[in-house]
Amino acid sequence: MPQESPQVGESTTYQPTPEQLARWKEIDELESGAIAGILPPEEEQARIVKEFLSTDYIADQLEKVRLHKEKLQKKLKSAIEYEQLLIEEQKKRS
């Protein structure tokens, strides 16, 4: 049903149609729970929350980071030693 244009000097308040209101409500409901990606199973979600709320979480993460750092340092040391070996071999051939 078309809306009539207001007369000069009159103003009207926009009134959305019931279909528009229903669609907007649906969009609002969808957006309220919007996330990126796929949710893990409920058991996994519970484990993640429990782990996050654990008082030992930071200590555990710190330990993981330190172990990872140690592995990287060993790889770096090995790469430096290999680089030196290649440099020495290159010097011998020059």
C-alpha cells in the first residue's frame, strides 16, 4: 500500500511495514550471535573455557612459550653453524 506524500508544512513519521519489521528482527537475531568460523564441539568449548579460567593458565602458557623459544634457539644455532661451514667451504674453493 503506497504511502501518501505529506502536504507542504506537514511531516510524517516513517512507519515500516510489518514485513520490514519482521526482517529487521530476524537480522538482529542473526547478528547477535555472529562469529567468524565454526564453533568447536561443546566439550571442546568447555575445555577451552576451563583452561582459560584456570589459575595455572598463564603459567602453562609461559612454559609452552619458553619450550618453543628453546626449540627455535636450537634451530637458529644449528643454522648459524651451517652458515659458517658453508662460508668456510666457499673460502676454500675461492
